[in-house]
Amino acid sequence: MKINLSKSNASTAIFVLLAAIIVLVAGALYWSGASGTAQETGEDAHRDALAHADGEHHGEAAAEKHGHANQHDDGEHHPKPEAASKGPHGGRMFTQDKLALEVNMAEAAGEARFQAWLFNDGKALAPDAAKLTLQLARPDGDVENISFVPQDGSLSSSVVIAEPHVFDAKFQLQYGGQKLLAAFSQEEGKIELNEAQVAASGVKLESAGPARVKTAITLPGEIRFNEDKTAHVVPRLAGVVEQVAVNLGQQVKQGQLLAVVASTGLAEQRSELLAAQKRFTFARTAYEREKKLWEEKISAEQDYQQARQVMNEAEIALQNARQKLNVLGTGAGSGNALNRYEIRAPFSGLITEKHIALGEAVAAEASIFTISDLSTVWAEIIVPAKDLNLVRLGEKVQISATAFESRASGSISYVGALLGEQTRTAKARVTLANPDMAWRPGLFVNVEVVASDVEVAVAVPPQAIQTLDDKQVLFVRIADGFMVQPVSTGRADSKQVEIVKGLKAGARYAAEGSFVLKSELGKSSAEHAH
């Protein structure tokens, strides 16, 4: 039998090659399945033991972000807190070999501190023999090194953990010869936004810096007549009105005729003046004649002295009659109009009241016109006792109308020395220029009195501040978005609010559109709750 070796060898080679391929494919499928199981097991194991010092790179859930690997000394890449198991006290549990560390951040009386518990092989350890330190890295680059002290069977951070609670935390535990390293990131109150999203949201950023803040108090007030330039015109003589020359609301000039009254009293006074003038003229003639006769030694000196006495008395009576008429603001009048009394404006102003009509009988003390010069008015302010030390003479103020948009500046010209028995308030006054007659008496106003005008180190506009959980906060820009920054405010005005605590000069924050970030934070919190 003859065998063809060449064909047999070729068939054998092909068979061996196919067998090898089948074995390789089967092996690949087997190891692929085995590898997937190991990864899942590794993740489950990692959730129970987050922190190891073996240099292993642990897996993490797809939805979690680790961030910077926390830069551990042992080169290990630790996962986010969500991957940590819960400890018996509700905190994050980290294990390494038999040593375990549980940490939790608890808040009491408005202060947050880290609390830690130690375990070895599942049994609680006394904290006295342990040394635990914490390094907090803030988004702005600040790093805090915090120690722990024993407290009621646990360890407590020696200082308060300041807000915002956005940081990378690295724990280092030394217990005898054992060492444990753990790390996680805290992102409470963080909003992730990139540059494009920030621009699209309409949020405008500014850098915190110094500003001038004017603190002021606002007091109620009312526009009143300037009583120094307001007159109540009275006839000063009883009579009957013969003419009324002006109307209510009319602007008049100084000396302008207002009304004419026929007065018998004026006629008598003018008659008395005319009689006094004639008596004085006669007495002076007699005096001059007696003086000449006495000088010529014709008459006795006694006659001369008597004539001089009579002339002096006549002159006094004449002056008295003239003074009476001058008080009334009128002269002797003509012979045909001794009873005609003209009432004229004492100064230029507006007729604000009119109580006179043609043919009406008026009394001497009746107020027939009120004239006020409205080129200046008074803003009368009601000042509570607690604010009296801020309202000083000469103090500059801003006055705004409550009924329409109008503002003016003035200075305090009067501060009352007494408090009202019922209201327990004092009155102050601002003399206000009124060239356009816009400030009408009776108009209610608000008077802003500057209490202080100082330069502050850090200030922000009022619209940048939002309220969350009864706290005032700002939204501070960080590398990948914004974080909620609680702040303490000080003095404030309509443009700037002083930041006493919580914000450094130069920090970038949302100056406009912060309400958008607040809304976005609320949405994120709601989604997280579900």
C-alpha cells in the first residue's frame, strides 16, 4: 500500500490550525466572562471598603465623579462618598485590613463638626490611643489642616467646619502600628455649569472689592408752607368791601392792590390828620409872630414861650395822626376819598386763601387773604426719639415724593427740642427750594437722612444676595460651576451691601441673575430627593 505523505501532512496541518483557533476563541469568551464578574465583585467590595493603602485603582459608578484622585500619599484613587458603606452611626465607613474608620459631619447649634468612630475587626476602639488628622482643600485653593480630640467615646474635629461645605477631604488615621488613609469629596450646595451655560443663563460675574456705603434712615414727612414767607392779610379797619382786585390762586407782586374797603374809622383818622396839620400850621404862625415881637421888645417873653409850647403840642399831635395812618399802610388820602382803604400785598406770592367778597362787611381782625411765597417750602419731618441723634442741623438729606417720581436735596434747618406727649416724636424741618412749584403743601414725602458714609473692604450689590434656609448667601464662581457661600452682611444702602464675613476681596460671584442659580439649585435638590 502506497501512502501519499504530502496530502496527509497538509490535511493534518489544516486540522491542527482549526483546532487552535477554536481553543483561542473559547478561551477568550471564558476569560471575558470571568473578567466581568471580577469587576463587579471588585466594585461591591469597594463599596464596603473604600480606603486601601495597596495602591489599587478602585472602580466607581458611572454617575459619580471622583475628581483629582484626592492626591493621596499612597497613590490610591479613592471613589466618591456614595460608594462608601454606612457605619453603625450613619456615617461613611472606611476600612483597611481589620482597621475601620467611620466619619460623619454633624451640625449642632448652627455649627458643623466632623465626628469619627474607630473599629478593629468590627469592635469599637477607644479613641484616646488614636491620632486622626483631616486635610480640607477648598475650591479657592485654601487648605485647612484639622486635628481631632476625644469626646464621649468618639473623636471630634477641633474646629468648626465652615460653610460652604464644598471641599476635598483627606483623613489619616494612625492607631498603634496600623495606618488608614481615606478621602472623599463634599459638594453640598454646588451647581455645575460650564462657561457656555453660564453665558446662556444671563448670569453676570463681578469681583468682590471695596465700595463706599452710605447708611441712611428714612423718615416720613409732609410738605408745608414756609411760614416765614406766609402772611394772613387782615384789613386792620372794619368796613365794607368796595372792590376785590385778585382771585384765589393768583400770583401777585409786592405792593399790588388786593382789595378796597370803605371804612368810617379811616375817614375819622384822616380827618384827625388834616385837623392836626391845620392846628400845627396856625400854631407855628403864632409862634413866629410872638418870637418876632419878643425880639423887638414889644411883647413879653411869657407870650413867646407860651406860643412855642402850643406849637410843640400841635406838632406832636400831627406826628401821632400820621403814625396811625402809617400803621394802616395808607396816607392822608384825597378830600373826596377819606374813607377809601386800599389793601396791598405785603410781598410777592400766591393767593392761597381768599375770604372776601364785594359788598361784604369785614371786621378789623378778619383774615381776608393768605399769601405764601412758594419759591421755598418746608418739609416737616416726624422724628422718633431713637433717631434724634442722627438728625442734626445742617445735615444733608434726600427727599422723595410718595405720589410721583420726584427727588430733591436739602438740609435740615430746624430740629425740635421737645417730644410730643402722645406721639413721643419730635419735629424737624428741611427748607426746600421749589422753583418749579412741584412741591405742593400737603404732599407726603419720605426724607432720607444719611447716618454714615464709610469705605468698606468688601461690598456687593443687593440683588446678588439670596436667602436659603433663612441664611443670606452668594453664589461664588468655582472651576466647574458655582457654590453657595453663606455671608454675614453689615451696612447697606440702595447700591451696595457690606459683606462682613464669608467673602474675600477679589472673589468672583454672581452679581446679576443669582435668582437663576437659586432656582437651579432648588431643581437639583428636588431631583436628588427623588
